[in-house]
Amino acid sequence: MGEPFLFLDEAFLSETGARGTYMITGREDALRGHFKGNPVMPASLLLEALGQLGVFFLLHAPSMVEALGVVGATVDPRSILLMSCDGVRCSRVCRPGDRLELSIAPRRIRAPLAVLTGKIRVGEQRAVLAEEIALSFGVKPVT
């Protein structure tokens, strides 16, 4: 795999969490065999994209993360792991040429666990809803 395993073209913080986009190009390795002649973005990779947006949020929204339970420390970027996804509903097939609009919002954060809600839309259509995305993380003292 020559290209990075990254499913965010852009990401930014919002007042309620984080938002991002990803354009499915058709060049993703997973699309070559999923499915032959009918490329579909795997649901697991759609959840991966939401997880990556959650990592972005944990690393770049320190004041919000602190307000939600991590006081006097920062999130250690090497420690973040996707633990689980619950209440996942996929309601639209995502294909090359689709521009995914991702959003996550924190439900609760208390070290060592962040629980987020995630959504993906393509234009006006909902593609994915994940009621709970759990990320584990470690902290390091602010120096």
C-alpha cells in the first residue's frame, strides 16, 4: 500500500465537535475487490473515516476535551485506538465520485474513553449514522 490509510481530505473543528470531507476517488485499494465491476466503499472504511475524524477532534480540541473530562493533561496521539461502534445504520451505498460529509459530536469523554456520535452524508442524503463510536486514549501531563 503506497498511499496513506487516510479517509479525510479536510477536517475542521465546529462548535459542537468536528466536521470533515472525503472524496471517494475509486483508486482506494479496498475498492478493487469490493465488488468487481461495481465498486462500493466498505462500511468498515466509512466507520474508519468517522474514527479518524474522532482522532482529529481529540487532538485538536483541547479546551472542549478538557471541559469534558481530561483536566491538566493532553491526549497522547500514539495512544488512540478505535474500540467499538454501536447503533450503526448504513442507509446509502457510497461509490467513487461521492463526496462524503462527515461529522462527529462528543457524547461523553472521561479518560481513558471518548464516546462520540458520528454521521456521514452525501449531499442531502444520509449515508451512515453511528450512535456511539468509542475511542480509547491515554493522556500525558501538560508541560
